[in-house]
Amino acid sequence: MAAPNQAFVAIERHLGFPETRSRTTARSLQEGDLWPLGGPGAAPELDIDDVVSLIIALAVDGPLHRAAGAVRAWRDMTPGGADLTGAPDRIDTAGRALDIFADAAVHGEHPDLLRRDLIEVVSSWPEIVIANGLTGAAARFVPAGADAGHWQAAGHRKSTTLNGAALVDCLRELFGDSE
């Protein structure tokens, strides 16, 4: 478990998102019931999924009042826009894929294999691309029913790319010794 202040500092150090933005975004996620509240006089204890949700919200770079909704939408995206109704459990949503990435970064036998990966969070429309640095393959997650091979909206495509090495370092700093 990690404390919010530790998470804010690690995210700024490794991923470059300002600590002040992390604090206000975390507060917005708490209001949307996506982040733990803690107890009277006690800070909440964060698990890996909480930190991943904060990183998604920061990477989407949307208005604060929409942060919780954005995290829910980006986490629920499916590979290639497939409808997962009745699909096997091994087919994951974007949120589950990012949680698995984070867990492998902290608890995996070979977290260094993830260091070459890139995670691109598109904010112009809901899309996450996880590019495998070893194979060159990319998993593209978009909302169910959307065509992942086509531009999702008119205008420019704005995205934030998270370096796999920076994300691994951030998560290992927060959770490497404690879990």
C-alpha cells in the first residue's frame, strides 16, 4: 500500500505530471468514488489499481469535473472495439490490461521486459494503445462498437505517451517492497 503523497511525488518524478495536478485530480476521483477516502485524520491507503486510475486521469488531461467519468470510460474500452458480451474472461478491457501491466511491473519475474513498452492515452477521443517494445505489436483499445482502424473524430489527435520504463520505475518505487 502507498500513501497519496508518496504517489503524487513518484508520479511527478517518473512520469512528469505535476504534483499539484495529481492532488486535484485525485480529489476529483474521490468525489467520483474511484479513489479511497481514508478515515478521520488518516490518509487513504492506495493499491496499484488506484494509482493506475490516477495515471489514466492525468494522461487523459480532461476537465477535472469529468475525470471520474473519463477513467471509467477509458478503463471499459475493449480491444479493437469488440463487444465482450459472452466473450471469454481472458479477453481484457483496457483497464484490466493496464492493471495487469502494473502488477507485472511490481510482482513479475521479468519487469524489465516491460521497460520498452509504450502506453499511449488518446484524449481527443477514447483510445488507449499499448505498444509492445519487444515485438512491435500494438493492442488498440476503443469503446465497444468503434472501429479501432479509423480516426474516431474530426480534428487533431491529441495523446499522452507513457514510457514503460518510467511507469515501471514509478510503480516499483511505490509498491516494490511493500506488497
